[in-house]
Amino acid sequence: MEQQSLKSQIRDAVDQHREELIELSLRIHSHPELGLHEEQAARWLGEFLERYGFRVDKGIAGLPTAFRAAYGNGAPAIALLAEYDALPGVGHACGHNIIAASAAGAALAARLAVDRCGGSVAVIGTPAEEILGGKTSMVEKGVFQEIDAAMLAHPGTANYASIKSLACISLEVEFSGRAAHASARPAEGINALEAMVQSFNHLNSLRQHLYPKDRVHGIITDGGQAANIIPARSAGSFLVRAETEEYLELLKEKVLRCFAAGAAATGAGLDYRWIEPHYAPMKVNNHLAALFTANLEALGRKVLVFRGEAGLASTDMGNVSQVAPSIHPNIAIASPGVGEHTPEFARAAASEDGHRGLLDASKALAMTVLDMLADREALAPVREEFRGSSE
Ligand SMILES: [Zn+2]
């Protein structure tokens, strides 16, 4: 009973700060900053939380735009993750302004739970989700070691308690050949571009033998200097994704064979580099997802089960989910036809529907924090499921 009245106080607290939260979201939205350059967003979030009694540590894990803002002490320690990086050219077309503002809104309201029940809540500011994956190195540096549960609400086109995501690794490839006049002395050249083109064809042949959720895709970043010179160098960037890390290892070998074949056929030299740390797949904690679902449905939103037919990608939240019980909810702010990373989605992230998503996400996250702090028995199955799946 007391928990229900605390939940209604939490909802009221978010509504009381409605204007401020929307203003924070719009301010980040109208000042898009790329990954690792989110100085303003990190500063505004830190200032906002400091105003409400959070202790803010800036530049944690060696990342100048990462931060931790904590309220309360000790266990259970619940983390609300904020992302705030934008995309080149299209601004906040992934709506990370809503992730950031909803983490702040939820944390603000969750103070009620901490004051009443003990434990702690922290907003962890995690830079560069779109590139590099700030969370991967934050996980390696132990930022999430003492965390009992981690959550982050991403805007989208449907409501899910958690998305799933693919393991993903980047690959940089370079072929080196020999330059020659393309017309006068073609026989003397070794064509590094042809090695790359053949590799793409081999990858396309491999596609028939991939599982439906495997992904291999890339671009050519250097295809030569002039049409009358046999290219002595070619280079490309690729991403390789799979459902599990184990299968990703196998897929990496198959992909490499495609490049080795391009090199063998043309006589070009092959250099490659897998970029670690890679993105781990999202390990969804179903008990935590059930708590969040009940809270979001109490706000009148229908929560669907994520099946991954569409919208399957990768996120560095996957790495967090490997070390702490986690969910990655999705909050609908646009109709299903609107794709992420488009100008339309950027507009949705600053619209009335975007604001509603921000407020509902804040409330549902904060109520889920309360569930775990108020009733330690709610946290036990979350922990057990995590331990069970980690063995
Ligand atoms: Zn995103």
C-alpha cells in the first residue's frame, strides 16, 4: 500500500519538474554534439543533478564527457544511464536527448525512494554510444562493478521493456599493391582496389550461408587516387555482427577469408585490424523487464515483446548487461514508419510525443527503482537470474 502511494508521489514529482525536464531535453537537442565531444550536454546534466542534491564526479573512467551523479549511499545501487551524443549531419536523430533527460527525471523522482528505503541511485553519463562505445571502456574500468541493476530508456517507435542487440566488432582493412600507369604499363601494376572489390564479392557469396541475424557491411574509404593510376592502396571499414559472441568469433574467420581471397587473387598485401573492445550482445534481465513493464503499463502504454524482426542493431549497453542485471527499454515517440537516424526522427525527439515519452520514461524508470529499493525480495530474483545466466 505504502509502495503504491510512493509511486503516485514519484509520478507527481516528475510532473512537477515537467517544464524543466523538457527544457533540458530541448537544450541538448538543439546543441547536438558528437561522441566524446558532448561537453555541454554533460555539463548541463551535471548541473541539473547537482541542483537536486546529487554528488557529481566528472570525467570518470578517463573520458572527459563521462560522469557519475549519485544520491544516497551503498546497496542496493541502481544505475540510470544517460547517453547524449548526436549524429553527424542529422543532429539528435537517435533521440539521445530523451535518454539523457529521462535519466535525469527518473533520478530526481527516485530520490523519494532512496530517502524512504535507503540504498542509492546514480545517473551514469556514458558518452559516444554511436561511435566507439564509451560504455565498453567504462565497463572495463569497473564503473559498473558495484551496481545492482542498470537501466536506460531509448526513444523509438514502440514500447518495449527491453530491446535485444547483436554482438558487433569493427574491422579496418587495407590492401597494398603497386602503382603503374593504368594504360601504358598496366601489366606492371598490382591493383589494390580490385582486391577490395573482389572481397566485397566474396562477402556477398558468404551472405547465403549466414544466419538471418548475422550482419556484415562496410564501406570503401580509399579506392585510389586517379583513374589513370593503378591503385597502390585501398582501404575499408567494416562491421561484423552476430547474435552471440561465440558465433561472432567463427564469423570473423569466415569474413577474413573473403579478404584473404581478394589478396590472393590480385597479389596485393592484406593488413587488417579488429577493433576491441567490441560490443557485447544485450543480455536482457527478464525479472527486471517485468517490473518495468508493469510500471509503464500503469501509465497507460501498451508494452510489446521485442522480437527483433526490425530494429535489430548493436549497443554498448550490451557490455553493461554482461556485468550487471540490465534492461534497455524503448519508449514510443513516433509512428512505426519513422526510422531512427533520420531527420523525421530528430523532429520527433523534440515534439510533444517526444516530451510525453520523456515524462513516461522518467516515471516508469523511477517506479522501477522504487520496486527494487522498497522490497529487497523484488531484487532477489533479478540477481538470481543474472547469476544463473552468467554461469
Ligand atoms: Zn541511439
